[in-house]
Amino acid sequence: MAGAKSAWINNALTFAAQREDLYSGCRKILRNRTVSFPLDLSGLQLSDAGYTSSKLKMLVKNYLHEESLKTAVDLWQLRLEKAKYGSVSFTTFNHFVKGKGTLNEILEKKSKRASVFGPCIQSVVITWISRKEVQVDVFYRTTEWLKKFPADIVLIRDVLLAPFKLDKFTGQVNFHFANITIHPMYFVTILPHLEKPTMVLEGLKKKDKYFHDWVVKWSARYLCPQYSRGIQKFAQAMRVKKDAEERLDKQTIKNLQKYLVTNHPGHRNDYEGDEDEE
């Protein structure tokens, strides 16, 4: 792994093991974090997080504010001509709530697990440092790191930053998060990228037993038939299950099944799965 893909996975493991600022149900919440990625954001694809091209189309609809982006591109051209320190920015507020109609109408249609809250990505700032260096800053209200965030990276790289033609510059993309969610229902998404996933789980157990137990419960729901209770009626969970089964090889699945059964803490009655909170 290299570039953005490596940065996503490495930070996922770091965040999962870090002490939480708070828990919301089984979700670990981290507050006020900044993470830097290579400027080109290379090496990461939608398929790495279990998505197809339809995910990018949805993100474009939600976050591409064409007038703001076009203005920023024009201003960036002026900045390049001046070749002096300065910055341009554009908004990603292409929607205010998730859904169509008034807030009350949307709430009536949504399931109790689906989110109505507005844009996770707030804005993007591009700063000219020198003829060779550019810094990009992306500001977030919130994100879910294990599955939702990597799709954002593809959007930012392939759609939002592409018109600025930054390939001749060095620098980095700095992501500023008011809130980061590490949701155990999505931990299985990164397992295909790990050489020894059971060793990673065992390390997580030593750092945060509470979160580890939730990761085990959720991963077992996907990979162990005897623990699949409760997810069949939840579309998001079934998509995650299908992706995990397709991207993990048979031997890895067997090894994980053995580990998950051995370490399973037992079930409570609640589902603890906000399907689209971030």
C-alpha cells in the first residue's frame, strides 16, 4: 500500500486503538483531529472500501457546488499568475439536509436509523506557498473513518481538486475534523487490507477491550452464520457483509471465524447500528 490508501488504513488502526473522547452507543467518537495526506491522494479506489461508481455519483450530487468551485478555479488562476502567497476556497454545501422536501417531510419518510443531517464536508481551501508547494485544507463537520471517509478522498481527488491541476506541486492535504466516528460495524472493511487481521484484532483487544468486543460482535455478524442475527433487514449491514465475503480470501475468513467465535462476548438484545449517521 502507498499514498492515501496507506494513510487511511494506518490512521484507522491508530484511531481504533486510541482513547475515545466519548462513546455514542458502540461508536467511538474522536474530537478535534487533523490528519495530513499526500497531496496527490493516490493509491485509493472506491472498491477499497467496498463501493462502486454509484457512490461517487451520489457524493458529486451532494458536494459539488459548481458555481463556488468554478469561481475558486478562476481565482486560483489569478493566484498562479501573481505567484505570491494567498489562498482560494470553495464551499461543498450542495445540500442542507439529506432528503427532499421540508425537514418535517423528510423526517416522516426516514427510518429512525437514517441521518437527515447536512454536509459532512464543509469547505476546501487551497493555499499557494511557493512555486513548488501547495497546501490543501479540507474542513469537516464529521466523518465515519472506516468506510465513509475513503469515498470522500476519491471525490476530493478526482472531482473537487482536479480542475486546479495541482500535479506539478508538492505539498499535502490536511483534513480537519470537528468529529470522527470509528464505527465497529465497518471495521471489517479494512480487514482485507491487513496482512494478519487476527493479530491486529488481538492488539486492539489490549488497547480498548470495549471497542474490540463490539468489533468482534459486528464482524461475527458478517462472517459467522451463527451470529448473523439482526442484520438481514438492514440494507447497509447486508452490503458490508457482501463486500467482506467477496474481498476476504477463504483462508482468511476461516482464521477470522475461529478468532471471532473464541473472542465473542455474547449478544445483547439491541442492534446498535446507526445505518447512516455520518
